[in-house]
Amino acid sequence: MDCCYDCMPGGPFPPPPCEMCGTTTDYFSQGLCQRCHPRSPHKVGSCKSCLAWGVYPQHNWMCWSCRWWATHYPKGVCNYCHRDTWIGDQGACRLCLEQARMLQEPGRALDLAGANKHGQQLFFANMRFQRSRTRRLKPANGWKTPGGWGRPGPPPKKLALTEWVQPVLIDVAPDPELLRQRALIENSELTRYCNAIVHEHAEQFGWSVRQRNDVIRSLRLLQTLRDSPTAKIRASDVLQLPRYDGNIVSTLDVLDAAGLLIDDRPRWIDTYFANKTSLLPQVMQEQLEVWVNVLIDGATAAPRQRSRDPLTVKVHIHAVVPAVTAWAEAGHQSLAEISPAQIRDVLPESGNPRALMERGLRSLFKVLKARKLVFQNPTRGMTSTKVNGNIPMPLDTALIREKLNSPHPVIALAVALVAFHALTAKQVSELLLTDIVDGRLNVAGRSIPLAAPVRERLARWLDYRQARWPNSQNPHLIIHQRSAPRMMAANRTYPWQQGGIRPQALREDRILAEAHATRGDARAISDLFGLSIAGTDRYIETIEHPDLTVGDQRD
């Protein structure tokens, strides 16, 4: 009979209770209800793949997750529970994989064998659609950040800094690997205090996400490296960061802006001096150090002296050290023992080396005599040797044209500035964007109208700069990858090394051409290029040179 008890003739009749569960509702057939009859569409059972409870026969006794699993992975034997079912890439069925994920330790990989060694935890079907995420690894020492696990917490309004520092008894270099691991979880007041400054610098100077994260990581390394948690950070400690994959320049900028930097970096000229005089006797080193300090910093006591450019000081050191080394090898311990005869013995025969050494020794003993470190000045009354001058020579015109038409906008602009307006390499590197106004270049107190070829290359470089570094706040005209996110100027060798041309030779070529074009007008050359009288005469003297006659006309 194909009708229910409600539709039977003479009915409705109450259905009999289920023979298995005893319920009086949802009767299906053969004395069983819909939940108990094996052919009922509402029969509830276990998933034949993951054994989860709560699936129906109309879906082939599979939960929704296993239905997707079966369409992406082949059948096989599980390596861990040894059931014949669908196997994933790791050689495990879905049940073993879910068991391993449930027991996975924070920060650790899945342990499929260990998780399924003592059995498996079953679950209800169709209730685990979203994969559970692995929790972060907590510090082994139970250390907790102010904001909670993995959260930085609010930055302190003020850092507690002390002036004193506990000296290190035994200086032991930290293990780089342990230091890197510590930097991953370190979250002190220093990093939280500097966090806002880091983001401000990143936005202001157009830092990339990688550069910003490198600075934050470097601050964490410094917090671990510094001797005291309440002391300021020395720049010399920041210079050690590259060995731990840290950042130097941007980190120094952030610490300086935060007022936490002690700049104890030695000047490059001091390092050069120390390398040159490391093998000399102690007394000689001290005497030379007094002289170098006067050259660099100047002197207000008699004899008063202006401070010299570090490059000039380097030339003096380079010229004097061979003579002092020779005296030290002869057994002298102090420069007070040196006589005029000994000075004449160490001087080169002739030429520029002799002239430079004479100038250096004269400056050295003049300072030492004024500071009462020697009894007499052995260079007094000594005849000076004239420095041999060189003759400026023109460059190959084809080479200049090639560099002016360089595919690199920065090379073309730098060459144009020197080839047309005879700027020095220092002036080119220190040019500011604000130095060019209404087609005129303001440099060294002069206002120079820019030539048309220079304007063309300037426009091309500015377009390239804006496209390459759109967020750069660097005020200098010429920048590169390292200086773009900062405020510093490019070094003097950029882009000349890449361009393969010397700026000094290019400048001399331009001034030489002007000297011949004006037929030796000293006033015009001096005003146009800002040269001194002696510098102007150097180019005017080439007018009568047999190899550089006025009749020579270059393209």
C-alpha cells in the first residue's frame, strides 16, 4: 500500500512507534522512522572519508569538505591511519591532517605521525569550513609585551635615560643567530618610542615597506646590543649592524630625530691619520696629532690659523709621513730631535713631491714651535721649491658629444652642466632644486643663464627623477638610489664613474675653449667662471703655446 497512515481508508490512524528509537513522529516505513530507516533520505550517518557525524545518504555519505577533497586528491592508503581513502599531498587523509592541525604547537610544523599516534578526535560534519590558523610562538621565557602577546602596546611618552653607563667587564660578541631570533620578539620602550618617528620618516622621505621594516628591526637589534637599557645609543654601535643584516643610515636618522644618538663616529681624516701613523713612536704620534687637530679645527691662539679642508689635510699628511717614518727608523723618538740637515736629507730630489713635503714640514714645525713642543723650527729660512704646474689640455670633442647624448639622464645633465658652465664636481653634487629659478643657475654668488642644451637635459632628468622617486624629499638636484630617501647629497664621484669621464678635465676643456674664444680676456674669464688671478693666468698662458694656438678652432 503506497499511502501513509493519515491517508489510509477509514483513517487517519496514528502511526506505530519506531521499533529502534521508539519515537512516534516522522514514521517512514517497515516500522522505522526517518532517522532510523537505512533507505530514508534523512538517515544521519558518518562521513565515509573523515568519519565526521552528521551526513546524509543523498550526498553519498560525505561532508562538504570531503566532497571537495575527493575532487582534488586521488585515492590511496593513508600513511598514518592506513585507511583506504582520498590522500593529500603529505600522504595523509583529511582526518589525520585535521588531527595534526588541532594538536599543532604554535610556531611549529605539522607533526602528522605524533598527532595520530594515540588516536583521533572525531568532529561534527560541515562545521569546519574555515581552516584554523596556527598561533604565534610565545617567548620561551614567558615574557609578555605591554600590549599583550604579539602586540606592541602604547608608546611611552618619555624615555627614562641615564647619563652613566656600566662599563663592560668582558666584551664578548653576541651570537648572530640568537640575536636575530631575539630581534623577532624584542619589543621594548625604545622601539615603541621610535615607532612614530620611523613612520613619520617613512612617509616624509618615501621609504619603501622593506626599508621601514629594516629600520624597526635595527632598533630591536640595538636594544639587545646596547650595554644598558636606559642609555643612549652610540653611533659606533649602529655601525656594527650590517653584520646582523641591519640598516645604518636610516637608523641613525631616526635615533638623531629622537634625541637618542651619541655621535662618536671618527672622522674619515682621523681614521686616515691613525692608519698612517700607527707604527710611529708614541711621542711622534702625539706631536703629529696636535698638528693635525690645528689644521682641521683651526687655532685662535697665536699663530692663529683657519681650519683647512680635510682633503688639504690629507695631502699634508701624505707628504709628511714618509719623512717622519724615515726619522723613526733612524732611531729618533721625537720631532724635537730633528735638525735642518736631517730635513734636507729626507727631501726628494725635485718636483712636486719635494714641494709638497716642504710645505707639509714647514706647517708641521711651525705649529709645534708655537705650542712649545720643539726647541726650534728646523725649516726656518729653507728655500721653497715651486710646484710644477700642468698645462690644461682639451678633450676629444667626440667623447663630449657622446656623454652629452648619454641614454642616462643624470649623466647627460652632469656633463652638460660642466661642459657648458664649467661647474666643479663639488658644485654639481651640492646643487639644490631651488638653485635653478627662471632658467638661471645661482651658484657661488653668481647667476648663470642656463644654455638651451642644459635646459633640455635638465627637463629630461627632472621627469625621470619624478617618475623614479615620486615621494623623495631630498632637496638636491642630483640624487641616486641611496640618497633619494634621505636628505644627503650624492657623493662627488656620482655619476662620473658611471659615465667614464673626469669632471676636472671637462671643466678645463670648457675654460680653455673660452680663453681661446676671447683671445685671453682675463677679466671675462675670471668673471664668467669665478677664477682667481692665478687660476685665470694658467689658461691664458696656453694662448701662445705651440700646440694650443689661437687659430685652432674646435667644433
